[in-house]
Amino acid sequence: MRAKFTLTLTAAAAAATSILFGLVPGAAAQTTTSSTTTSTTSTTSTSTTLVDLPTSTTTSTTSTTAPPTTTTTTAMPSNACATGAWPAAVVGQTASFRAGAASGVYLWHDRKGWHLRVTHPGSNKVTFSGVVRSNRPIRDHAVKNEKNDKLRGGRDRRSFSFVFRNYGKIDGVDWRSPCASSMWLDLSRDGARMAVADIYLGAQGAHPDANPVYLTRPLTSPTTTSTTSTTTAKQGRKAAERERRRQEQERKRQERERAQAERDARE
């Protein structure tokens, strides 16, 4: 009985003490728990801050890294002006060309445009004729021609035909076609298509592979630099495919023009 009474007294004393300090039973435990929770929260918050700092630093590093600069070539439309170089074989006046030189056609290109000249040894009459066609408008005028020579421009302004009756001096024609990417010439002498050995190109007097002579130069375009975005692999593949299609269309268009020029020459 004494032990039980003591236990009861002790419990009552604890309750009285709690009431004395304005606490309800279990408040001490709650206070302890709250303190523990607060401590845990504080620890968690501190831990979160420590975790967030490296992440924030990484993000800052990524955002301050400038995107790589990409250079892209803008595809030129089919009617764009060609600025590439003509084949080196046609550049410069033929060194051996002069009045009375080897019979044939002499063709070259320089900064003033295209030049075609004919001559032959002796003073007998040799008739040189031909058709010239460009894939862009051309301007032509006769030089060193005689009264019975003919030069006629095409209605499309992209071609002309000539007939030079040569007596051993020099006949010829100059023309310009600044934006052309192809030039086609069908050349004849005394009514028969000329042999390539009698056609002299450029400063070295090189001979073409065939008659009609077909010359081309690349379409070039300005490059633009973009710093706003990086071209992805998918975008690169699409751009390459568009360029391939454009080149294919240009090739077919040139083939059509060449075929048309050949038909015009036969007429």
C-alpha cells in the first residue's frame, strides 16, 4: 500500500507541477518534440541550401556560356547572280592570236566580258558561223566586222547568232552576261561544225572537249553569321537536302537550255 501511494503521489505531484507552470499534461513532450522538429527543420533547410548552391552555380555557368557561333551558307535562288570564277582554261586572250593566225575560233573571258574572234591564213573567203546561248540575259555588239557579216540577237535576250565572212583579217564579237552560270556555243566553218582542234580557249589556246562548247561556273553566295542559335543535326540534314534539290533543279534547267540551244542551232 505504501508503494502504491507513493507512485500515486508522485504522479499527482507531476500533474500539480504541470498546472503550476501553466502546462497541460504532455506539453513537455510536445515542447521537446517541437524543439526537435524545429531543429530538424533548421537542419533540413540548411542541408537544402547546401545542396542548392552547387546547382545554382552550375546553372549560372551554363547561362553565361555564349552559344557557339554558326556560319551558314544561304542557298541562292535559281535566278540569283552567279559570281563564281569561269574555268581557268578560258581566262585571258590567246597568246598566239593575231590576224592571219591558224584558222579557227578564238574564245576568252576577262574582266570586260567574253570575246570571240575568227581569222585564217591567206585572203580567201572563209565563213565562220555559230550560236551563243547564256542562261542569263546578255549584251552583245560586233567588232571588226565587215558589211556582209551578220549578228542577230535572240528574242529571249539570252542568245545570238553570227555569220562572219572572213578574208584573213579579224572578225569577232564581244558580249557580257554578268549573272550567267553557263555559256553554250555551237561553232561552224563553211557550213560544217568545227573540229575542237580549231577552237582555241583562253591564254593557253586550250581546246574544248566537244563542240558545242559548254562552259559553267559555280553559283556562289554570301555567308551570314548567326549568333542566336546553334544549328542542330536535324536542321543541318534538312538544309543539305534543300541544297541538293536546288542543285538538281539547276542541273535540269541547264540541260533544258542546252537542248533548246541545240534545237535552235539545227533550225
